[in-house]
Amino acid sequence: MALKGNALFAQSGGPTAVINSSIAGAITEAQKHKDITNMYGSINGVLGVLNENFIDLNKESKKNIELLSVTPSSALGSSRHKLKNAEDFDKLLNVLKAHNIRYFFVAGGNDSMDTANKVHELAVKEKYELRVMGLPKTVDNDLPVTDHCPGYGSVARWLALAVRDAGLDTEAIYTSDTIKVIETMGRNAGWITASTALARQRDNDAPHLILLPEIPFNQDKFITEVEKVYSKLGYVVITCCEGLKDENGEYLTASKRNIDMDKFGHKQLGGVGETLVSIIAEKLKIKARCDKPGTIQRVSGIAQSSTDRAEAYLSGTMAVKHAVEGKSGYMVTLVREANEPYKCGTGLSELVNIANKERKVPKEFIAASGTWVTKEFLKYVTPLIGGSLPEYARLEKHFIAKILSK
């Protein structure tokens, strides 16, 4: 089972608040194994491998490696580069051979796991002894097999705080901007949007409506729901997923320009919040505003979840342990062992089970109304954000008797 050689670490896809924690765990564990002679980092994912843009991680200070676990974004740099053909894969394998890379660790999402799987299969075909391991990473939380994904807990915490604050802002302004639409990230799965339910800690707190891509958007139903909340409270906060789809399965808003598509053929999303604002203005004659946090929600270290950080670190550690033991062609998974108190361990799944596959929010997590989530979902997501949200004051508002307005 012993395999002596160098290890290469790569990060791919959208950065998160804890992807560096995964790499920190992997590097720290790799330092303990004498069969791993050198540790390299690929700058900008597989693009860095093709261009041989490697850095020597052995020369990084101990403090720098330790700080990775609390540092957001991708310290090694990332990319969405797609290996186009057999020639690209052959070149990548030749680079790995030239640098005696025997351990290849890829932190990424669906597309990244597909790339890692193809590299693993090519190495097996060419009889080059290489151990390829995937580290789960995606704020979208849409990887199959694993209970959840490192990165999700932090974006859920960030949005819970942001939506709660936006709700207070909307409630306070009273005479203007009484309807607010908050557009969250998410292509085909509404996990991120669903997590905004954590912002509601009392009855009538924001958000009041949650729109997921798993539930086809119906304009008439939407207007009815908005009007119902507005009539009751005088204000409404709506969270919607950028990947919201109509009843024909088409995105409500998506760029049709080829230039806006990424290397994997994914359309550029965005603008659904403004579309909903326009619908509200047209149908209800009420001014609404749209807030779009954009990429800052996925990468902000301000609200990094301690649970998320620890599990990302653990996934990196276990990837190295399994690789040294002889495993290849797998991704580390997170396995929920208990709900109360929350406990999570790890498992393994073959990369082929994850590559290019998506896990959407299941029906049992979506309320019958289609605009809220169930208790089961809240039980699922709450432990992932690393503790309770800060407590806020709510004035009891004991009004005194009016004199002049009687």
C-alpha cells in the first residue's frame, strides 16, 4: 500500500469561506506521512496543473498554514477551466508524471469531481500509480451522497444575519420601500435560499416568503401571497433563488449570450430579484426594492461558521489519510451521526457517484405552501451555522394616550 512521491493540492470552482480550511487540514495531515515527500499547490486549479504553476507548500510558514483555516476565499486561486479533450487530460497526466505527483487532492464541486474522476480513470488506464481524492466544496450544498457540503454552513449563517437585518430595515422605514426582494445564489437547487428561514426568530419576522427553484414560479400565486402578507404587516421581505424557474422549467432570467456562459456551459444567472420587483410594481402598484448580495455571501469570513470550518478541516485530513492507505477515485463525505446533540463524521463515495450530479432540496424540506420550509429542514440546517445568532432587542412599545389627535 505504500506509495512514495509528491502531493499536489488544487482548489476549483467558486471560493467559499472554508475551502482553505479543507486545504489546511490536508496539508497538516500530509506533513505527518513520510511517503509524501513534497507538497505542492496548483495555482488556479487544473489550469495551474496544465501550466505547471506550482508553489512549494513545504516552504510556507507554520503560521501561514494554521491561518488558512480561518482565511476565506481560495488561497491557491481557483478557476472554472474545463479540460476539453483527451489531449488536455494526457497533458495533465504528463505534468503529474514529470513532477512525480502520486497524490492529487482536488477541492471542488460537481464539475471538479468529474474532472478528478477522469484523471483517476486515466491514471488507471495508463497504469500510472496515482491516488486521487476529492474534497467536497460548494456553498450550493448540492453534492449527492454527502449529508451537506463544507461552505454551506457559513453562507447560511451569513444570509441568516443579513436577511434578519434587512427585515428590521424594511419594517422600520414604514412609509417607503416596504417590500424588499433579496436574491440569493443557487443555480438549480435552493439550499442557500432555504437557509434564510433561519433569520425568522419570532412570528412575523423576515423572510415572509421563500422562493425556491424546486417549486415552479406562478405569478398569480406569488402576487396573492405578497398581498396577503402586506395587508397583514404593511411590509414584506422575500428571498428568492437566482435560479428560479417558471412552470415550463425555464429560468425566469438567464443570459442568452454565449459570452456569458462558463466553460461548463452554465448560463450566467442573475436579475430575478429585479424581475420580481417589476411584477410587484405592475400588479400591486407598490414600490419594491431588490438587494443582491452577490458573491460576497459565499466567501465572507465575517460569519464563518465554526462547525463549517471544523468539518472542512476534517474532510481535508481524512482525504489524505485515505489516500495514504491506498484509496483513489473517492470523495470524502460528511455523515450525520446524530441530530441532538449534533454529531458528524466522515465517509467515502466513489467520484463517479458525485460527478456532474445535483441534489436538490427534497420535498420533505419544503412546506406545502411552496413558499416556506418545514421543521425538518430547520432541524437539518440549524447545527451547520455554528451556534445561535446574536440576540436582538424588540421594544414592547407601550403607547401612551393621544391628546391632540383625538
